[in-house]
Amino acid sequence: MTRFSPRTAPLRRAGGLAATALLLAAGPLTVAAAAPARAADPVFTLGGPAETALHPYAEGGGAPKRSTAGITVTNPADEGYEGEFTLTFDLTGVAGVADVAFDPGPGVECETKGTRSAVCTGDTLAPGLSTVTGLLLGAAKGSEQGAAGTIRVTGEARSATSTPLAAPFTPFTTRVTVGGPDLVMRKLPFDHEPTPGQKQQAPITFANRGSRDADGVVLTLRYSRGLDIPQRYSNCAYTTDETWTTARCSVDGAFEAGATYTLAAPLTLEATTRAYRDLFVYGIQEAGTVPRAASTARSERGSGTVLRAVPLTKAPAARGVDLEPGDNEQEAEFRTANTADFMAYGDEASGAAGATVTARLGFHNDGPAWIGRIRSGGSVAAVDFTVPQGATVTSAPKGCRGVTAEGAYREDRKTPAPRYLCPAPTAVRDGGGLDLSFGLRIDKALIGAAGRVTVRGPGLQEAGLPFDPRPGNNTARVVLNGQSGGGPSPSPAPPAEGGPGAGSGRTPSAAPGTSGTGAPGTTGRGGSLASTGSPAAMTASVTAITALTTGLALFAAARRRRKA
């Protein structure tokens, strides 16, 4: 009997560790504490690779080369499960084919019972997908090329009261085969700092370093928005979304073990006028092993010639599962000398005290480059909005975070804030941007009360946008009850200390706005709300009142002089 202890490395989870920790701190879950088994108990789904190829046994001695297959569990609940669970591995199907060892995750212990079975136990399953243990698989001594078998995994779960759950685990079976192809993609020597419009040849080259042939291959080309491959091959399916274009090219033929192949004609990779920070990913897999793309984008066939691969060197052989999937793909990162002009825009609105109006603000990318943090996944920028004096935010866009007037963290997330930070997406296309809508209640009807809108780096310590050559238009205003009639705009209310710097104050025109709840008001940017009076009417009223007051004062003074 061999016992395998958990690794010290973090459990490889698709998410949910933090949530699980909070749930454990809060006490047992309802599902774990249920005494009788119920139909509502969760069904945990076991999974892993459908098939794993093993390097043939080295007769000459030395450490065997092992392949890894991760065994996963999917918990469909939104909350973690706390309770004992047991996974049982039936190894009789791989006797004489593979030697099996275990690499369990934290909180999981595994032990083998001879060569026929093994058991892994644990007491917590996070929501979503978790890798419970890795199977370390090596070809058994005396196994032959093409020998195959299966490993079956079943599971049982018990609640905190040791009562078996009504619906524990769906079983899983994985196939193990000795020998297979090993497709290896060669890294191409690109110029990684191109200029817009620059074209480079991409002579895709790959080898089969395995022990068996690959029966057809699929070449996958994935390139971000700033790149393009002008060729559109008839044996490739193309899908395009906001960030990526993906081409999956099916190439028929037997790709022999020991042989190296290249494209009959090299691809052309172009840095377009919108290129800035881009990725090109190119990979090769055996036909029939490529998983379906998760994207819902519709694919289109190319109308050009057939993409073909021709041998550079040859060798004999057969077919099977890839021995080392990790070397099937390469990627190239490009840093193109280019710029993108992020232009802030604000709004104008009017209303009496108590009215609630809608202010539309944000920024627009005037290009030429698109901007994306596709590797890190972080925001490319943020909109920093300081609320006009005399107004209170009644509704803010999802994802916007209220901060203090100085931009510091604010514990109170329920009451309105004087300033808001709104992150932009991971990628902003040329011609795209971020459009936001705030509900503002006018508490005091101040003439020309102005708030500031700034598009800036994603963090308060990242004020600048290194790709933007025109920082002067990174700032605009939101003005409440401003002047009109062609006269000069009122000066904006001074920003809070530590707030973003002043900019152009430019407020581009846009579609008409609409009002929120509360008393009627008006909004600018080319449109109006139902109103008790326009800014021009309000100004005229103030002027009339001033003139009337002055006239009455002069009349009273004249009467006093006559009496004297």
C-alpha cells in the first residue's frame, strides 16, 4: 500500500478558493449538514482527459518518462461543499500497460492498494471545476507499442452527519495508450517591434518527434486585432470577435514520426495601422483531438487556395495521442510603435432643486491603434468622475467604485460618493470606448456647477496613458444649470484637492439624453429633458429680477429726496 500526501503547491482550481474559505469560516453548509439524503443534493461530475499517450518503456534503463492526467470534479452549486468524499480508481484495465502514481492536491490524500485500485479522500469541494489529483502515468515494463487500457473513477460523498448523499458523483473513464505522435511547433524568429503596415513571412514549421504517425493535423492560427494574415485558405474556418481572429486549418495526410514539415508557401503576418500590443499564437494538433471552440462567433470558410504542409525530412511509423501536448504551440508578442487618442466627453443638464437628471460621460478611442491588455487581462484605462457641487449621485454604472474626494479608498459603499472610478475593459477597439450613465439629483440649483471627467490610467498611481499623444483632450466636464445663448461657459467648480488635473473641458455633441426620476430637468449634448425652464430662461429671469430690484431702490431714493 502506497500513501500519497498532498502537494504544498496551491490546489489547481478554476475558481472558488476564497469563497470556500469564507464558507468554512462561517460554519457547515446546509447541504453538508442535511441528515437525510434528499433529491436536492448536488451531483458532482468527474472528468479529465479522454485519452493520454505514454512514452514507450525505456528498455535501456533510466527513469521512465511520465505523462500527467488531471482528474477533476465539477461542483455545480454556487457554494462550496463541506463533507467527506471518496474517489475510487479501478486500475485493473491498465495492468501490464501503465504504472500509476498520484499527485494529490491540498486537503486530499491518496493511497494505492496493490496494482488493482487506489482511493483518494478529502473534505471540501469548491464551486465550479477543481483538479483533485494528478495521475502520473508511465509505460509498464514489457508493454508494447499500441498497448491500451482504461482507468475508471467513481465517487461517494457523505454529509457532516456521515449520511451518504442521494446523488454523489457521475463516474469517469480515461483511456491510456502506449506510444503516440509528438507534434512540436518550431518558434519563428519574428521582428517583435514592427511598424504599422510592416509585413513578415511566417513559414510555419513543425515536427513529429513521437513514436507513431499523426493521421492528419489541425493548424490553429490566433491573432489579436492589430495583426492580420491576408491569405484566406479554403481548408480553414475563420472566426472573429472583438479581440481575436482564429483560423483552424485542417490538413490531410499521414505526418510521420521522425519527420519535419513546413507550409508549401509561408504565411504573411501584417502589423496593421491599428497595431499596438498584440499576440500571434500558432499551434499544431492531430486531427480529431482538437476540442470545439467555446466561442459563439460564426465561422466562415476561406475562398483562397488550399493550405498544405510539405515534408522537410522524412521517417517511418504509425499513429496515436500526442505524447507531449505542451510543445504543440508557440506564441509571439509584438510591440508596435503606434498611438491611440483617448478623448473624454462630458454632458450638460439643467433642472430645479430636487430634480434628478441623467449625465452621460466617458471616453472614445479616436485611434489609430486599438489598446488591449490581452495577456494580463487588466483594464486599459479608467474614467475618473468628480461629481458637480450641489448634486448627489442616485445611480452609478455597475463596476464604478465610489472614492473620497481625494481619490482614497472609501469603506462606505452604500451612500453616494463625491467621486467615482470606472474601469475600462481589457481591450478598447479603435472607434470604441466606454460610455457611462449617472443619475444625478440636483440638491442646490447652482448656476454652472461643474464636475470633471478624466480618462486616465487604470489605477490612481497610473495617471498617464503612455500610448496617448494628446493628453489635452483627456478631460471634459459635466455641467449643471450652465449658461447658454452663445455666451462664455461658466468656470467649473474647483476640483477636490488631489483630484485629476484640468484638461480641455471639451464636451462633444451626442445623442439626446433622457431624464431619470424626480422633478423634471434638462440634459445637454444636443437633447433635452422635460423641463421647468431652459438655462436661457433661468438667466433671463435672474436678469429681470435684478433690474426690478434696482428700479425699486432708485424709486425709493427719489421719494426720500423729494420729501427732504
